Amino acid sequence: MGEHVIKLPDVGEGVAEAELVEWHVKVGDLVREDTVLAAVMTDKATVEIPSPVDGEILWLGAEIGDTVAIGSPIVRLKVAGEGNVNADSPLADVTAEGRPDDAAARPSSGLEPTSPNLAPSSSGLSRGSAGSSELASHPRRSADPRDKPEDDGVKKDRALPSLSGAPRAEGEKPLASPAVRLRAKEAGIDLRQVAGSGPAGRISHEDIDAFIARGPQVARAGLARKDGVEDIKVVGLRRKIAEKMALAKSRIPHITYVEEIDVTALEELRTTLNREKRADRPKLTLLPFLMRAMVKAIGEQPNLNALFDDDAGIIHRHEGVHIGIAAQTPNGLVVPVVKHAEARDLWDSAAEVNRLADAAKAGTASREELSGSTITITSLGAMGGVATTPVINYPEVAIVGVNKMMVRPVWDGTQFIPRKMMNLSSSFDHRVIDGWDAAVFVQRIKALLETPALIFVD
């Protein structure tokens, strides 16, 4: 038997370190070649780390949220054969000091070389019987003082009546005799709120008496005080989002401009185009029309399509319009980028938005696809509300927010008529964009969307 140390590989993108965001294994697990061990994140791109060999996990070299340098040991495995660690190698002494799951601190790995059912074979890991992997882990669990069963004293302490709310875990059924249950039912008492002082927490008549005596100090049936506090470490994508939002709000003086737009004609055109579209074309949403309108408006005000390097005091004004589309994913907010929107028509824009949205939700979007935007669109769809105050995607100077579309009565000079209305809530870097310029930009987009034929006129 030997040991194999896995180092954090070069994940590309020219980075020197990565943040550990997920472990897929724990100490004592048996893994096969290509089993995903962990996931690391570099600038919003998540990379999975597979195992190059079969073996048993002896040691994990980092915790969730740790920043790990490229080339640092992250996993140590027990493997068949010599492994890649010599007895004289410094890697042989790799440990995770202070970790409760450290292999060096465990009295036994649970797998001995002489075990006929668990020793790795030349073709992989032999588990003998179907449950051998579970059997192998039992000695480790019993050896861990954290997993020792509670003694009777602890159980009795927990069974004592308490004023802190529900005395038992969620879903745990109270133990009581039929007579006690009947008395509780007649008194309108929820037994889940009554602490039992009997064996295994059994509720007696005395416990009912004590519960009634406490009176208003105890929550009524179905209501209980909750005093727990859950500590959640901010790691991975959520940490990066927090850092970028804090940077944007601390450095950029925002000005937000809200304008309502009549999109009745636009929606009629969109419906017609979707009804008559070719089979090879994607379905059109509002976004491609807004992107085309922004491209035309930026052509008249190129200062909106810029990045502001406030440290150097330089505005980088771009000719290419690279529109970031803020997208909510199961892991958090990401901004895939439609590159060169100025060179894309409606259908091409729609296809690229769909492709990037799918990649972002699946977590497969590359760093290139998640960077390089020069202006951003943010939309919450039907959840968009009446107005928002979007945060600029630093170091850009403008962001356009799409609010909820709704039918509202609009006065046409003689009567109220129903129209499809939608607000745009747009924020601008007031160091670079004056209020007048922001208003001109939004009004130009408004004119293009309210008369959509203008979008197609060069």
C-alpha cells in the first residue's frame, strides 16, 4: 500500500490561486479514478478537480472558502502500489493540523492491507460485499468522540421542562399515555410543546400540570420561540458578488433615471415575428429589441459604452458594444456577455442570449463568456416590480434595468385606453455621465421601443 498526494492543478486563466467552494468527498471515502473530489472557483468560473487514481481519502487539505495556491496539496489518498509519495519526501508529512477529520489524528483508517474485502485490486477498488464500504466506515465513526451516544444524564437534562419553546426536534413525536393525550386534547394543549420528564422524554400528568402552571410564558399550540442562529460562511460566487457590489457602491456615485415606455406596438410586432418565424430561429423576447435599441442609442452617445479606470483617471470608450445580461442562477447572480451586439441582428442576439443563459444556469460558462462587458442589462422579468435602483456593474458607467410589463389605462386626450406599459430603471456613474446625458440616452431608447420600426432603420 502507498500514498498518493493530489495537488491543486493549474486551472488555466493565468491564475496563481483558487477558492475552494465545494468538497464532494470526505475522509474515509473510497473513490475511483475520475471521481470528482472538489470544485474550485476562479473569477466566477468553477472548475472540478477529479481523482487521477483509485484509493481511500486519508486527508483533505483545505476548508470551504479557503484560498489555495496552485500546486498546493489538497488531497491525500491510500492507494494500491507505491503511490507518488516516498517515505523521505516532504509530502509524506502532509497533514491538516487541528482538523477533526485529519487522518493523522485517527487511531485507525478502518482499512488494513490484510482485509480481504477492502484491499484495492489491480482493476480498481474491491468492496467485497455490497455493504463493505459502509462497514469500513463504521470503525471510524465509533472512534470519533463526536459520534459517541449521549449518556443518560444528558438525556435527562434535555427532558427537563424548558421555557425556550419546543422541547424536541422538528418532526419528533411526543411520548405519552392515552390518558395524558386525552387530557391534553381536552385542554387544547399541543403535546409537541410539552417537555417530558419521564424515561425517553415520556410526558406525564405532572408535566401537563407544569405546562399549565407556566401559563402565558409558554407559546400556544403551533407557535414556539426560536432562538437558534445559523452561521453561514460567505464563499464562492456569493463572496465574489458581495465584493463586487460593495466596490461598485463605494466607488460609484449612482444616479438612477426611471421612465415609462408604451410597448404595445413592440409586443404586437414581437408576437407577429414569433408566429411567422422560421423553424431554425429562436423565439424572440423583449431583450433582443432592447439590445438593438441600446446599440443605436450608444451610436449617438458613445460615452455610455465605456469603462472608467478611476485609479488612473482614464475613461476607456469602446467601439464594440458588449452587453452583459445579468442572469440569476441556482448559485447566484452572474453576468454572461453578448459580445459585439452592434454586429448582431434580432435573431442572432436572441440565439446568443439563450446560449449564454443556458451555460450560466448549468455552471459551464467560461471566464471569457462571463467577462468583458461594456454596458449591462438587468431584468427580473415578471418579478421586475414598478421601479428599481440597479447597481452598476463596476467599472462600467451605465446599466439598464427592465421592470415588469403590465396593462395600464393611458389617457389619449379624449379617453383612457388600455396599453401595455413598462418602466426602464437605469443607473449611471455620475462622475462620467451627467443627468442630461442619461435622460437623452433613455429617451432615445424609449422612442425606438415605442416605434419599433425605427430599430430597423439605419
